[in-house]
Amino acid sequence: MSGNIDMSSLMSMLSKMDKKDLEEGLNKVSKMLNSKDANHIIDEIKKNSNNK
């Protein structure tokens, strides 16, 4: 996954998620941003994107 994602791709992914999944994802992002350094967050995103 590249470091850049265009907004239309992001909005498309978000529109396909149901409300519960979206809320869970946003909660995870919020927790990560409040507690971890940027490199760790990037590693988590890469790991999660490879599992799908």
C-alpha cells in the first residue's frame, strides 16, 4: 500500500462499511492517534491492509 490514497478511494471504502464497522474503525484510529507514534500506526495499517 502506498502512503497516498486518493479521497475518492477512501470515500468509496467508507461508503461500503456498515455503521457499526465504521464506528469501531474510527474508535481504533482515535485510540491509535492518542497513544502510539506515527511509525507504529503506519505499520499497523500496512499489517491490517495485507490481511484483507
